[in-house]
Amino acid sequence: MSPQVSTLRLNLSPQLEGRLTSEARKLGLSLEEYALRLLEEPSARVQRPRTGAEVVAYWRREEVLGSRRDITDAAAHAAELRNTNDHRNSAQQTAKD
């Protein structure tokens, strides 16, 4: 049994179509093949944050900020996590030696 296929029609601005077509050509793909790759690959759909401000904005959108009500002192918690990580790294290095 073959997989079910759906058709999706998109109305692209001339600028977006041109940009996508240009990228597709660079990869030796048709516009349709390139668009399908973009839709299939999760990392292509989401632009990762590059700055601290973008990370915070992402956390706000994803409702991560304030989600740990059990953490009352964020700075102390961060210091504890760093300390735990430092000890783990130190122990791993000692085990390798």
C-alpha cells in the first residue's frame, strides 16, 4: 500500500518565490523539492536564537520563563547548577586519568 499524498497550494510573494527558487537552484533542486525539504526538516523551519535577547524572547514565547515556581533565587540556582557541573566534569576527568 502506497503512502497517502496530499497537495498543498501556496500563494507566495514574488520576492519569497524568487528567494526560494534561488536557494533551490543552488542545491540543484526544483522549487517543489526544496519546499518539501524545508517542510520535512524541523531545523529548517525554526530559526535558532543567536543573541541573549532572542533566547529570552524564545523562552517567553514557549512559556519557559517563570515555569519553575520552585526556584525562588535564580542566581543561586544557576550557581548550584554550575557547581554540580564543575564537580561532574572534574570527576570525569579524574576517571579518564
